[in-house]
Amino acid sequence: MADYLAGKKEGAFMAGGLGRKLLFLSLATAFSGLLLSGCKQQEAPKETPVALESVKFCRTTTVLLPMVVAEKQGFFSEQGLAVTARVFITGQDALSDMLRGECDFATSAEPPVVEYALQRDDFRIISALQSSENMIRIVARADRGIAAAIDLRGKRIGTTAKGTSPHCFVELFLAKHGLTSKEVVLAFMKPDELLGALISGQVDAIAMPNKVIVQAQHDLGDRAVLMEEPGLYRSVIMLLALTDMLKNRPAVAERFLRALAQADDFIRQRPDEAQVLVLASQQATSNEIKYLLENYHYQLSLDHAMLIGLEDAARWTLSQPGDSQRIVPNFLNLIAAEPLRTVKPDAVRLEQ
């Protein structure tokens, strides 16, 4: 009887132990199921893409490298921006479009900025983007008896509208070589007309930025005579915005500058990769890209060198017939430094 009771107790103990084991396994299985179910529920929702803020950019052909690098490397999208560019040969056209409300930002060299600053006060310079001492060059036709600068006397030189950088360069170039604008015929034309005018023989030479010059050399072949004068005319390409835009969307200006600053660093540190990116974009030839890398300094800044350039351009503008009565503006008042100061404090070297 005792053995039977002992066996029954042992059986009960074993049965109880087996029950507890079964209960444990059942609970563990249920818990695992809950975990798996929870994981599936956590994995199921897909992240909704963040909508990028639209930005319209009126840029000149010279502002190619930073734009393409910022786009292709995702620097704009990282800043929450979807940038659409409208491309112009001259800063006068780019700035004019922005002032009509067609773009949020525009780029321009000094002369058009000066011209519009003499007329209105509703836009601001937020940064210098890049600079060059060899931005404008001249291509002349050898078959018109032109081999050197002095041979331009009596010839017809095509350039963009009065008050633009190419016009300014022509005047300085002629003076450098002992000529005046009265000794040549200056033909002021639309930017997209100049190449055709040179090839057809309507003009004997043209003064333009790099993209048109490279194409002219290609089209003329051995009839092309290139004339350049590095250091004669330092051109600073500036980034501008309407005052209303800066007031209503200040963060956009900061994010836009931050993306361009990343692009500048990339160009400086990895020029070969920058060249590959731009070449792949099919927006420039290898010769154009090489020229831009060698002749432009890419650096966001607001400094006295930029101010001096604006003041020099203003003096030249006001020296033109009919402009002597206008007063040179205080260009410090045309600068909005806060966006750049937020992004790159050391890049602002002005006292306002």
C-alpha cells in the first residue's frame, strides 16, 4: 500500500511536472507568436516620403559645377529641396527673370547687379558663389585679317547688352591694347544670337563667357583666334534673392546655401569625380569642364573683395554716356548676410 501510494505520489509529481512543462511550452509559444506578430506589425508601415520644397533657380551657364554636383550628390534633397534650374547665358537675363518673380534665386556678376541696384531696392546679395579672373574671352575670325588684339581696329565686335560683363570686358580689353570703343564697331546682341553672327560673318569677333567661346572655337576650327587677358577683369558670380523671399522663406535660403557649400567642398576635394559627374550630366564637354575647374574659385563668401568689385563696376557703369547723374549706392545695404552667417560664420567678413 505504501509502495502504491508512493508510486501514485511520484506519478502525480511527474504528471504535475509534465503539466508545468506543457504549460511553459504553451506560454512560450504564445509569447513568441505575440513577438512575431508585433514585429510584423512594426515592419508593416512604410515610411511616407517627405515632400521636398520646390525651389526655382535662375542661373548662368558659368554656375554649372556646383549646381550639378549638389543635384547629383543629393545635397539639395538632403536639405529638403527640389531645385529646378532655368539656365541663361548672361546674369542680366537671369537676374531680370528673378526680379519678375520667375525664380526664387538668381546668379549674376557685378554689372547687372549694379544696374538694377540703381533702379530698385527689393533684392539682396546673399553670397558670392565663385570668382574668376578669366571669365570673359574673345574669339575672332582669322579670315578677317585678325591675328592679334590690335587687328580689331575697325572690326565689328559682337557682345551682349550694354552694362553686362562681356561689354565691360571688351572696353577694358581694348584700352589694355591701346584701342578705344570708338575705333571698333560694338554690336550689342542677344546672347543666343552671337554665335550665329560670328559663324555667318555678321561680326568679326565676339566677347562672351566660356560656353559660347568653346563652341565658337569648335565651329570655326583653324579660323578661330582666341584672345584672353587673365587678371584684367575679375568677375564674381553672386547669389541673389528677392527681399520678400528672404522674409517669407528664410530657412530655404539657408538650406540652399548649405547644399552649395557641400558642393564646393566636393569640387575642391574631389575634382576628378566632379568632372565625371558633370560630364555624365551631358551639360558640358570635357574641355568646358576642364576650363571651369582651372579658372574658377568655388567658395561661398561675403567679403570686401566683392564690395570692391561692385564699386568698380558702378564707376564703370556711371562712366557710360547718360549715366553720370546717378549716384553709386551703398552696396553694404544690398547684402543680406544672415543666411550665410548661419551656414558658414567664417565666410562673412564684412561689417554692416
